[in-house]
Amino acid sequence: MANNHSYKNGGVKTKSISSASSSYSSGNKSKPSATSAGRRNSTGSTGNSAGTLHKDTPGVSGRVRVAVRLRPRNSEEQSTDADFADCVELQPELKRLKLRRNNWDSDTFEFDEVLTEFASQKRVYEVVAKPVVESVLDGYNGTVMAYGQTGTGKTYTLGRLGDEDTSARGIMVRAMEDLFAEISPETDSISVSYLQLYMETIQDLLDPTNDNLSIMEDPKNGDISLPGATLIEVRDQQSFIELLRLGEAHRFAANTKLNTESSRSHAILMVHVKKCVKEKEGAISCENGGKSHMSRTMKPPVVRKGKLIVVDLAGSERIDKSGSEGHTLEEAKSINLSLSALGKCINALAENSSHVPVRDSKLTRLLRDSFGGTARTSLVITIGPSPRHRGETSSTIMFGQRAMKVENMLKIKEEFDYKSLARKLDVQVESLIQEHEREQKGYQDEVEKILLEAKKQMSDAEKSYKDAFEKERLKYQREYMESIKKLEAQLAVSQEKQGDKRGKVGFKDETLHKTHNGEVEVELIETKKLLQKEILLRKAAEEEISNLRSQIAQWKRSEATGNAEIMKLRKMVEEEVHQREKREEEISMLQNQLLQLSFDADETRKQLEIGHGVDMTGEISSLVSPVRQQQQMAYSGEQKGSVAKLFEQVGLQKILSLLEAEDPDVRIHAVKVIANLAAEATNQEKIVEAGGLTSLLSLLTTSEDDNIHRVAAGAIANLAMNESNQELIMAQGGITLLSMTAENSDDPQTLRMIAGAIANLCGNDKLQLMLRDEGGIKALLGMVRCRHPDVLAQVARGIANFAKCESRASTQGIKSGKSLLIEDGALPWIVKNANNEASPIRRHVELALCHMAQHEVNAKDMISGGALWELVKISRDCSREDIRILARRTLSSSPTFQVELKRLRLNT
């Protein structure tokens, strides 16, 4: 995408607080006065219950912890510094470091941890990052950051994935493993954002379309947030690693003398952890058991929110050592400015200054909470052993020493989960309603059953009593009739006897009649007793029915009480909902007020800018003077500001119209202004929309001035950093025009600009065939006639980019067949320059050979062209370890190369 840039496809940049965290919080031995407060445990008990809100939680003092890690010598240092001793001496048992001034004098520094070049990745994680991760699980914010010179192992320490060797895993991967091990997937969550700060612009690595994110600050608590950043919830370690690979594919990197894939942006990984705190059994007790249960139910669950920030800073570098130029030089300036702003903030905090300049850079605004804020912060500074970089090593050490003086005030973040409580109450209300309906239905069924049984018993009793009474009545009636008949028969017999005995007989008969009547009366009394007994039984049954009815009434009263309790719960839920809506309205009102204040501030700033502006809308002659003035100011470091001011005041259309001016000086100055504007990504789209690209391409044919050709080619090279502009350049015949200009020019600077533009186009996968068909490869090879190192370096970079795109297309199955570079005759030049003394040329040529050799179809041509022997030398002698590994892997994976190596009896 950008000049001298490529996307990384290799390695990814990648419970309460235990005793380990307590031991890590020991103070700085050499600075007792500045850090005595920091010797306390940085995450001690806050004295609050689990339900305490964040605003009521007192802060806990915690100093920034600093560890130093020494990188072992690389192969280049082993060869160039073989006769010199390391400038750094470590005493890890004393947590002390000595930096030699000369053979007899040295400076001594003390840190929280001193890690030698033999320290494992696991030990680095445990002493630097693990205490911070444990604090995040307890509800605190935490920051882990790496600082140091480019090429000293910051990305290896933080972002190494360890796909091939699990022991090489970096802090990012190990931290996520510990977080996943401590959370519950049912109640807790982890969300990830991955960003880069590039040229003072915050870009979303998980969604490249979000290329200009804004920073928001909470006016109440000062928390920093990025509302537009992509926030993805991850459930397992593999998902997180895939996100890291995706983000790393979009991160900017470039080749420098210090590092072939030097990071050109600050990478920031944000991990948001939400952990639910379980309520202890028996924490709440009431006299009434039902009320105790209700109290536990109404208490909202407590959620702890911790945020872990892992910052992989871009390496600080000196321009004369890194060899940065062009756009890479602008990137280096931006990196150094942001790191300088960070250093100023740390100096102010270490000296307890009343003003901390956190707004000088977006990096310091993002890290506002990490230094002097509420987060627990661990810093690992990485240094190299080489005495050639003693100045950079000393600067890094002093940065760490000042950071150790910074005090943070740690605060736990806990809040009530009212939404979860509302959902829980809704479920309980629905459960109570269903249970009540079931009980009410059971009560009704039971009452109906008892009533039916009682009615049946009463009916059976009445029927049995009626039958028995009728049977007794008939029995007594029959007996009575029979007695009457007997008496009548006896009376008739007696009447036939003697008349003198009639009176006696009559008296006797009357006596018998009275006796019989007495017996009947006794039986009637017995019958009345039985009837009275049955009446008592019936009364007992009626009393039982009355008791059942009273039970039914009691059940109905219980039902009414349950309904009242349900209504009370519903009212409480409605009040909670009302309170939540009220809070949401307050939040919305505050957001509107914040937006209005921001709008008023922007309007005020615009009015001030208009009040202090300068009228530059005069004639062409009035424009030429500021153009020449800004050219003179370029050497004093103010060219960028002057060109931007000129662009705002004069307007792009008027500047483009000067490209056709008759005065050569006016035309050359206008081209330079366009070239400077094109160096800024924010201006490129405006230039293309206004027809600037077409005008620049036409200048290559209409003008005969070598200076115009050189500057126009440089502007086209800047525009070619954008992928959409690359397609427009190809569509307007840009390759043909650049090739014709290169054939007619012998100026090394002009050829360097043209080669740089074509090299940028070579990095676009979509333009491979069109670029080759229009002679782009042959144009690059034609410019090697100049033999200038800068031109050859751009040619080598273009060939390396083309080979890389070809390799990627072949791997994806898009391309088949022999490499187009081999077909266009580039292989002899590549083999010839594989041992070039200039490291930029040699490094790009080595990468091109490795990419071409990755596909078997190119193997025979590379063997016949002598490239196999160069690959063997690269695998053995290359100063870059990653290129050596790539060459060895390529040789071992190719059957054709293996057969030829066996034939030649060579071992890789």
C-alpha cells in the first residue's frame, strides 16, 4: 500500500491477587524516596462488599512496574562486534544493570526485574504481565507495554503466537489463556478490539474501513473510549488467535537497516472482561425466612469490569542508522514525536508537575489511564547488547527509570447488574403466577371432590335411614295388626263361654289389651331413639361440611395474599424499569450537552482561524511568491506546515491550473506543491478527484524539463501508495508513460522516483498481468543501467513485491505456470545481485529468491540459472534469521531442489 511498506504475513505481533502479584510490587531499590508508597500491595483489599459501586470504592496506590529484557546478539552483531564486549552487564539476582561508559567506568541502574537473554517467554509473562492479568480479573484496569529501540524484541515479547513452538508464545496469547481459564462462559464475557496508531491516525485493524477513529473522554470519570472501534466477543483461544492474525495482516511495516519488517505503527490490543461476582451463602439473614429469601432475590448481582491494554510501541530509531527515506522517513518522524510526547508526560508525572501534556499526542491520550491514572501498569523495556547502539540503550534505560517514579491510583470497577435482576424477577414472577394457578386449580378440584363425597354420603345416609324407618314402621304395623287379630279371636272365644263369667272375662281382656299397648309404646320409644341418633349423625356431617367450607375460605384468603404479593413484586419491577428509563434519559441528555459543547468549541475555533487568516486569493504572481517561500523553508523543517497552509488558503484547483503556466519556475513550484500534498494520505483523494493524477501523467509527455519529470514522478509514486489510485494509474497508461520517461532520462533521482512508483504498483495483486503486459518488469530491468544504489534498491524492492504477490497468487490457486519474472529475464540480474554490498539491495533480492523458490514450477529454471547455490548461501550466511529460516524451509519443501542437492552432495 505505502512506499517501502508491506503487510506482515508472518508471526503475529502478537482468584484474587496471589502472592506472585504481591512480590512483584516491591519498590525500586535505587529510588526509595519516589516510590515508598508503591511498596504496598497494588491490589489490596478495598474494604467494600461485593455490591459496592465503583464511585464509592477508594483507590489503592500502585507504582508503575518496570522490567528490562536483554536481546541476545544476532548474527550481524556477532560478526561486526566480535572484538568488542557487550555494553550491558546484568546482575539479575540483585535486579541491577550496568551500562558501560568505557572499559573502566559504568553506570548502575536498578529495576523491578532484570531478565537476561536466556529468560524464557513463560518467565517474562509471569513477572511482567501475570499480576496485571489477575488484577483485571478482580475488576481493575491493567496495562502491559513494551518500549525500546527497533529490533530489540518488543514484538517477540508481546505478540509471538508460538505456532511451531508453544514455549515461544508471547504475552498476548498467554494472557488470554489465563483469562479464559478463570471465567465462566455462562455468566462472564471477554471482548477484544485491535487498533493501530499510524501517523497520528487511529485505525481499526479488525475492520480496515474504520481508518480514522475518534477518542472520547467520559466527563465524569475521565475514562477514554473509542466508540467506532470494532468490539468482538471471543469464546475460546483459537478465535482470539485468528483475530490476531487478521489484525496483523493489516498492520503497517517497512524494511529498514535495523529491521526488515519494522513496525511503523503502535499496536494496541484492548481486552474488556466482564466477570460476575457470586454471592456468598448466608451473607444476608432476616428473622422471617420468607423475607430473607426475598432480600436475596431483590439484591442485584455484582459485575466486575476490567480492561486489559497490551501496547506494542513502534521502535524508536535514529534516521542515520535506520536509513529511512521518503514516506518511511515521515513515519519515523511521527513515531519519534509520539514517543517523545509519551516521555514528556512520564517526566511530568515523575516530577509531580502541575501540568501533564497528555493532549500533545493521541498515544498519550490513549495511555492516560496507564500512567498517573487508575490502571495497574507493567512496562518491559527491551535493549540490545551492541556497543554501537549505546546511546539508544541509555535512552531506553532512562525512560524506564523515570517510569518507575509514576504512581497510579488503582480503583476497582463494580456495578449492579439491574438488567439481570429485572430478568430474574420476571422469571420469578412468572414462576409464582404459574405455581399459584396450579395450586388454585388443585384447591378447586379438592373442594369439588370433597363436596361431591359429602353430598354422596348425605344422600346415602338419608336413603338408608328412610329405608330402615319404613321397614320398621311396616314391621310394627304388621305386628300390631296381628296382635289385634289374635285379641279379636280370643275375644270371640271368650264370648262363647258362660254368661256368668262374662264380666271377669271382659276385665281380663281389657288387661291384656293394655299390656299389648304398652309394648307398642316401648317399641315406638326405641324407634324415636334411633331417629334421634340419625339426626345427630346428620348434624355431625353438616359440621364436617362447614369445616371444609371454612378451609376453602382460608385457601381463598391465602390466594388473595399471594395475589397481593405478586402485585407488589410487579410494582417493584415497574419502579426498577422506571428508574432505568430515567437514567437512560439522563445519559441521553448529558450526551446531547456534550455534543453541543463540542459543536460550540468547533465553531469558536473556526471563527478564531478565520479571524487570523491571510488572504491569498490574488493573481498568479501573488501565488508564486509563497510557493517559492515554502521551497526555501523546506530545509528548516517547516515545509509541511507551509504547504498545508497554502493548500487551505489558495485552493487545489488554482494550484493545478499553474501546472500549465508558461513560466517554468511557476510550473516547477506548482509540481512540488502537488508532490508534497500527495505525501499526505488525507490529500490524495482530493488530488485525484480534482484531476491532479491526469495532469501529472500528462507532464511526463508534454514537458521536457528533467526537474519536472523528477518531481512529477515522485508525486505519482506518493499517489501510488493508495490501492484505488494504483488502478487509476494503470487505467490511464501510467506504466507506459513512466517507462518512456525512464528510457529518455539518465538522472539517478528521476529514475529512483520512477522505479519507486513502479515498485509500489508491483505490490498490488490485481495488477500483476496488466503490469507485465504493459512492460513494467522490463522497465524496471532497463533502469539497472544507471547502477546508482538508490535506483537499484527500488528496482530490487519492486521485484521483491512482484515475487511476493506471485507467490501469494500461486498459493491461493489463482495463478499457475512459471514466474513472469523468469519469463521476462529478471532471474540473471537477481542472481547477480544476491551478494550485492548494499544491504537494501541484497535484502530485497534475497526475499525475491525465496518467494520465487516456493513454487515447484520455477525450480528447474532456478537451478539452471544458478539460483539454487544462492539459496543455499542465504540459508547459511544471511544476517537475517527470518530470511534464513524461509530459505531453509523453501529448500526442504521442494523435491526438485532436494534431488539436486543430493546430487551435488550439499547439506542445507
